[in-house]
Amino acid sequence: MVEFTLDTDIGSDVDDLMALAMVLGSAEMNLRAVTTVYGDTLLRARIVRRAYMVAGRPAPPVAAGARETRSGRPVWWAGHEGGLMPDLASEPVDETLDAVALIRASTVVAAVGPLTNVADALDGPHSVEQLVIMGGDITSGKPEHNISCDVAAAQAVFASGVPAVVTGIDQTERVVLNEDEIAVIEASGALGTLLAAEIRTFRTWLGRPNSPHDPIAVLTAVQPELFTFARGWVRVNFEGVTSLERDDDGPHRMVVDFDTTVVAQEVLSRICRAQTGQNVPPT
């Protein structure tokens, strides 16, 4: 059993909601807390609470974290966050909870948004032994969203030397769910119905099919055997471009390959188990 805290910018790209559903459908994953980051973090926390409610699951502590970036870069906001979830203001969120304190008390943290909360947590005494990060791109030479949103935070996190398994967009964008697979998610229960609608809404906004970036990154925590890694130090320049400095003794393991069919099927199966365990596609 992997017990961890999920730090997320849920509500913009649908892949955060997909990652949460995948965790709910994974018997060997246990969320001790969820923290939200970047922009209207209270709204993001309410989205987390709604997802648990729709799934019929009791929610762990959910804390709204940092709204602003360390770097001072303006927050990007898509505008559709929570649009398919009516009456979100009715979702209870304990605003006294401290996101940084929850992260500091965790041994494993899965960070699938900008790294502001994580950087703040690592600034003081903490229990974090392992990070699981979705971010970066070591092949294109272009900035990736989670890193470029708060470059200062990303630089601090990777420079800290805390061990991290990192999955970049250069790998995750190799997986795209087709309409038949989305239909399977849709048929898996109320959460699946919501998730399929969110996927289609995001694809319409994006203007193209999206990829399940965050679920793939989180999957590395429990099925590392499905992935090929290179070890070293992840470096982030001031434009937010990431690179991997190879070092057999380095603290970072970067995903450099995986079987896209196998990983996509694993993600899909786990998402479909989030609520009822029915309509799980064959493996």
C-alpha cells in the first residue's frame, strides 16, 4: 500500500480529475490528504470534494494551498473550472487546514500541478522521502506547463535533492484515449459519466484530443516496472525548460519510455474501478 498526499491544480486540464479517479480505483493507493495549488485553490478544493461525493466515497482532508506563484508569474486560468459541477459552493472545505503542513507530514507526495506548495513545504522541516512529479519535457527544448507556471518553485524542488520520480510531457503525450475508451469510462458509474463529460469539454476547449498526463505520472508510484527510467538531476532554466543531467547517483528518476498500450489500459482499468468496479475493460 502506498500512502501519499496528492497536490493538484484540478479543474483546468481534466487529467487531474482522471488521476484522482485512478487513485480511487486502485486498491494499493491510499490518499491521506489532497492539497490544491495555483489560482482559485478553494474552488479546486471544492472540485475535489465533489468528485468524492459523486464517487460515493468519504473524502480525506482537503486543503486549499498557495494561490500565487513564487516566481510572480501571473496565474493562468482557463475559465471552465468547475463549470460542469453545479452548486460547488455547497461543498464543505475546512479552510483552517494547512496545505503545507499536510505535505510536510507525508512521506510520499504526488505533485501533478505547479510546484509552489511542494517548494514551500520543503523549505522547512518535513517528512517527505519521495516525490512523484508530473512535469517537464526533456526532448523538445520547450517549457512544460506545470514547470513554467512557477519556475522558481520547480528550481527549488529539484535543487532540494529530495528523491523524485518524474514523468514529462514528452512521454505522457504519447497516450491519447479514443472515443471508445471514453465511452467505457462514461459507463462505469456517476463519476465516470462526469469524467467523460469533462474530457469532452476540455477537448473542445483545447481544440484537439488531450492526454492523461497526470494518471500516467501517478501510476509510476505503484507500477514502476511498467516504465523505463534514467537517473540523474533534473535541471530547470529560467525559461522553465527542463533537462536531465545523467548521474547514476542522482536523486531523480526520469521516465524515458514505456509501452503505451499497456500503460493506457492500466490507467483506463483503474479509472473504471473508481466507483462500482463494473464495466472494467479486459486486460
